[in-house]
Amino acid sequence: MEDVSTEPVKLFEPWPLRGITLKNRVMVSPMSLYSSNEGFVDDFHLVHLGRFALGGAGLVMMEATATTRQGRGTDGCNGLWLDAHVPPLRRIVDFLHAQQCMAGIQLGHAGPKGSTQRPWHGAGTLTVDDAAARREMPWDTVSSSAVPVDEHWPTPHMLSEAEIEALVDDYRSAARRARDAGFDVIELHCAHGYLLHSFLSPLLNHRSDAYGGSLENRMRLPLRIFEVVRQEFPDERPIFVRLSAVDGVNVGWSIDDSVVFSRALASLGVDAIACSSGGVKLKKDQVLVSRAPGFQVPFAEQVRKQAKVPSIAVGMILSARQAEDILQNGQADLIALGREMLFNPNWAAQAALELQGTPGWKWWPEQFRWWLERRARQLAPRS
């Protein structure tokens, strides 16, 4: 294998953030796998996340992790509402660190989308049938307002101001536990129709108090929670925020709102914004265009350029060249991959070979590298 280019490859440049440095610009997105027991991770999660570190990623993000038991999406969602959740998470963090990979965790609360079946059981609301078949008992859900996710879904309880204060404390405690587990990065989940997004979006937030109405009021709770997470998490460790950059087409939360929100977060010390979209039930003509490769990259670019804050591109990023072009064009600072990583956990290491040629072998663990380099020489065309 020969060198592909003498030009620097941005995808494999280190990225210093506060007191840490990501060894490259490849991040594994948080992907819920609904496989924990009462919030506890196990060997499945260790192997699942560990293989991405072996595959060369610079940052591996733990899936959405509930700050309260009520905040789970399904009965199998990860949790960080107990101190006892910390040791098994620490085991995963230690393994990632041993592979020179940074470890992140996404903190969230499912809000009105809680009490649901695992996707392979139907992804609907939990019922007595689920309780009988799998002992998965439905629970009451909460939201910014008493607005159900969709027809035939239960109406969530609108959080009172006293309950909001308790929620802020729950996030503070979860951030402390994330610190104690050794995570390098926290990502605060403010997207996809979950609890914090339900406060941001005017489609879901119908409140008339200090947490509803104007954009300033709707941002109030997510900003408060970001502040307490930032206070609890060490200064040398970065915090990201994932948001739905838009609710849909010319409806609800807009990209302009995202820019305003991102600026407010920047003033509080956010380190990067992960730009996703959607999550609210909409009419057909309001739903975003069908998902094509890189369909959310323009959101990351606009937030980066207008809010003057680093951004993370996510959503149908498939190839090494596509990822490199996004960075070279100044559209984002970090590339996050989800399902493509499930399909190919070695994506980062393979991308290095494609973009860097022979020097790209350094991204493979030495236990694999000597075998694979030897095989590559054996398979190379003979002149």
C-alpha cells in the first residue's frame, strides 16, 4: 500500500478541548441499544463500545443515559440515577482509555417519550400485555406540557415548578456520577422530542409561566441544567449539547432558534453543538426531506458559522472522503457516526488507510496491525 496524499488529513488531526485532546475527529454517536437492567450496563455494553475504540475512533459516546428512573425511554435504557450505576460504567471507561480513546456519556430524560416498548417489541407505549409477557411495567411520563407524543399515546404530566427544581438536582447528581465514572465528555441531550426538547419547542411547550411562551423562557430550563452540569463536571473536561436544529419544515423550533440557543450555551461554556433534527410528530408536508447522506450537515455548518461555536456533524455520514470534505470545507469540527459504526466498527481505522495510505496503519491496534499489514503486502499486485 502506497501513501495516498502528502496533504494533511483533517479527519485524523488531534482536537484539543479544554484539558483533553481527541486523537482524531471521529466520534461514535450515542446509540440506544435498550439492553441494560434497571439502568445497569454489563458485558454487552463493554464489548459493544470497546470494539469502536479498537477500531480507531477518537471519542466513543455512551448511549442516552437517564438521570432519573422515570426518565428512561424503555425498560432497557441505561441509567445514572444511582451511585451503584457508576462502577460498571467505570469499567467501560477504563477499557476505552486503555485504547487511547476518550469516553463520553449522553445525559438525558425521555420525558413524554418514556414508558415505551423496546423497538423490536413494537416501539409503542408499554401496556399490560408487556407487563404480562416481560414484566415491563408502564410508568407515568412527564413533559413541559400535557401534550401527548401522538394519537393514542398517554398524556404526560406537566412538570410543576417544584418538580423542575428537583429535576435540576437530578441532572446535577448525574453529572457528578459521570465525573466519578471517569468520563471525559458529557453530552446533554436536548433533541428528538425528549424532555429538554419539549421545553424548547413551541409545538410541545404550551406553558404560561417562566418556562414557556417566549424563546427566552423556553430556553430557560435547558440552560439552567447546562449550568449545573458545567458546575459539577471538572473544568478540564468538555461538555457538548445535542439539539434538534429544526423541528421540521417552516414549523416549530427553527435553525435561527438553534443559533440563538447555541450562542447562549457558548456564553455558559459549551464546547460543541451536535446538530440533529426532528423528533416531533408533524403533518406530512412539514416533515423534513428524506434522509440522504449528510442531510444534517448544513445545520452544523450554520450553527458553527453564525453562533461561532464548534459543531458536530451527524446523520448519514458514510464514507471517509465525505467526512474529510465536511471538515475541509469548514462545515463542522467533529464527525459523528452511528449506524455506520454498527455496520463497520473499524470504520475509523479503515478510513485512515483510505485517506493516508501506509501511515494509516498506525490507527490499528498492534495486535491486529502486524497480521493485516502482512496480508496487505501478500495481496498487493505484483509488477
